[in-house]
Amino acid sequence: MIRSDENEAYATEVLRRYDEFRAWTIGNWPNHDDPLASGDFSAGRKELAVLLDARLDGVVARSPLPAAADGGTGDPDAGQFLPVTPAPWP
């Protein structure tokens, strides 16, 4: 049986490689008229996390995984939440 720390190291490595692949794909995307963004890969990253969590005894659920700081918008200054409160009526 594989130890929990080996599971965690494996899950971390898989997600690190996926993030490298995402960065390379965005940087080398040939269609400049319709560029890719980090958000285009969020579903794939979630699927990987679910797969790793199910097959490696919940190691992903126990270890904090780095999330995209841009909220998937491609804008590094964007936070997790968007302001949705309307301005007061004049």
C-alpha cells in the first residue's frame, strides 16, 4: 500500500505538471485573434483533482491546492469575487 505522503507528493506533481502544460499552451497558442485564458483550463484542473482525490484516498481534499489567483479570468489583479453591488441611485 502506498503511504499518504507519497500520494500527496504524486498529486502535487500531477497538478504542477498540468499547470506547466496550461502555461505553455497559453503562451504558444497560434490563434492570436482568439487567445486562451487560464479559465479555459479550470474544468480540466477540477477533473484532475476529483480523479486524484477518488483514487488516492482523499489526499487532494486534505492538502490545500494552489488555485488560480486570477479567478480564471486571466487578469492577475482580479480577485476571487467580483463586485456586484450596484452604485446608489443619484
